[in-house]
Amino acid sequence: MKSVELKRLKPNSPGTHRHVKILRYGQPGASPKAYLQASLHADELPGMIAAHHLMGLLDAAEAQGRILGEIVLVPVANPIGLAQVIDGVHMGRYDLTSGENFNRSFPDLAAIAADRLAGKLGPDADQNVRTIRATLVALLDERQAVTELASLRQILMREAIDADYVLDLHCDNDALLHLYLGEARWPDGADLSADLGSHATLLAAESGGTPFDETFSNLWAELRRRLGGGTPIPDACLAGTVEFRGQGDVSDELGAEDAAALLRFLQRRGLVAGDPGPLPAALCDGTPLSGVDALRAPVGGMVVYKVALGERVSAGQIVAEIIDPLADDPASVRTPVKTIADGLFFARKIERLARPGQAIGKVAGATPLPTRTGALLDP
């Protein structure tokens, strides 16, 4: 049965409080479990409208007795960022109190969990998963969040820590639909990529900064590394970040389309009864996140793009030009921005005024680039 719970955040100042609304479908504790949350970057609304439409589909499935596992849906994952408006501009990516990115710096529980699990695992992989999850739940329940942001992170992690599937619904600035997955979960996650219609599915063992999805996808490999190979520890969570196009792509039509794709994935994975139909033809293969060329403006000025989103480009090709309207020398009016990758031009900026060094676009290539090291999500 469906239940609704409001979990209150630590107040940031006297006389104020916010809460996270959590929707639960199916029997609590049932397996498999899926956790989906929308708009952790609170100014990225396409995920929120997809969750809105998914709620209606899950309500219908619940009423018909078709929920087979447990599904937790958080339609608004960041009430802090949702309220951050300055001079009419929504600032939902960074916490204005701390300056932290809302989708970074989630607690890494692997080290402390490994200490507690030493000597407690055996030859049964399924039992090991249950033991590990119980330990992780206990660790989170013991944590004392002091700040509003810390309490938000703890609430979200606590709901997702024992899930088999974790989907974090975001969007880019102006982009085609794309997907981030841990490289260990490919090609297992190929059905998710195909159902969503992902144009670029980007794989990394660790992208840097501890984003929400990697807190769960990387945990199992890290526990294997720390606890050795004597006991089986499977990759027990398929976690990914879904980028539902660009910030302006908010409509009932797109939201309903994306919700239907999410429902098909839940059906294929045994969480909702019903026929999802044949798997759509994949629009892309999985490619390394380190193969994404993050195009930067070498100078400041107006950006004009010379190729459209969805076009395939070649290394050395001009993707954009930066125009200096005050340049005295006609030869220096336009500065080309060339890609170093062969691949798909899948993301760019809505804003057309660039600062020197600012990222203005992304090309997904199949080959890792020597320039792409460190924090791969922050070009």
C-alpha cells in the first residue's frame, strides 16, 4: 500500500523548517527495492515533472495490486535549493549557506563499514548483501546531522542505502537526454539506457566529488577491495544519474514520456507487474566519461554554435566561435573552439555570453582523453 511520510530537516535558523516528502509503494522491506529522487539540483525541473507523472503511474499500479517490490519516490529531493531565489533567479545547484554543491560530498561509508564487517561475512553472497545493508543502515542511523544540508543528505541516503536500484533524476543546461552509470554496471544497465532513450551513456569507476549515485554504486567494489576476495560481495546496487535533457525542457508531454520509460524499466526489473513491451533499440553504447571533451571558451565574448546538438563531430572540428564585438582587428573578432574528440555533441550552454575558461559544451567520445583526469563531472 502507498504511504506518505514527511521528514523534517534540521532548521537552518530559529522559526523555520523544511521537510522532504517521501512516497512509498508496495510492502516495506519487499525485494527488489527501487529508490528514485528528483531535482537534487533544485533548479533542474525536468526530473521533477517526470517524477510527477511517475507518481500517477505508480498510484494506478498500486490500486491494481501491481507493485511487486518496494518503490520509494522522492518527487522533490531538495527543499533547501528550491527556495533559493536571488533577484528573481533560481539558484538551486549550490547551497548558499555553505557554498557546497548539493550533489557532491555525500558521506563515504565504505571504510567504517569495512571495519565493522570484518569477520562477519561468509560464503553466501545474498546473506552478505543483507549483512552489509544492515550495517550501513545502522551507521546512518548513528550519525548526528548538525546542519540543514547534512540532515538532507542523511535523509536521502537513509532511504536509498538498502535499494537495489537508485536513480537520481537531473538535467543539464541545454542537452540531449543522457545517463551516468558506474562502469562496473555496464552492460547490466543497458536496458535502462535503451528504455530512457539515452543519447550518451557515460561510464566511470569514480567521477570525483562523491555524487549521490556513486555513493551506492561504488560502495560494493570498495568493500571488496577493503575486505579482500575471500568472501563474495556482489555489486548489489545499480545506481545512475539520469539527465533529462536541458533546464528548459519542462512539459507534460516530456514528463509523461520520461515517466513511462522509468515505469518500463521498473517492470523489466520485477518491481511492477505488467508487460513493458520489447526493449527499444539503443541509441548509444556505453562510453567512458573520461572520453567526454569539455569544451572551454579560450576568451570571453558571445558564443555562436556552429553545430547542433545531436551532430557527430570529428577531432579538430570547430564546434563554436567566441565573438568579441569590440575587437579592433577583424582577424581577432572570432575565436574558434575546436573539439579534440570524435563523438556526439550532446550538451551546451543556454547562456550565450562566455567568460574565459568557461565550459560551453560537451562531446561524448569513445576514447579516454589525456586531458580528462580528476573530477570528471566538473569541467
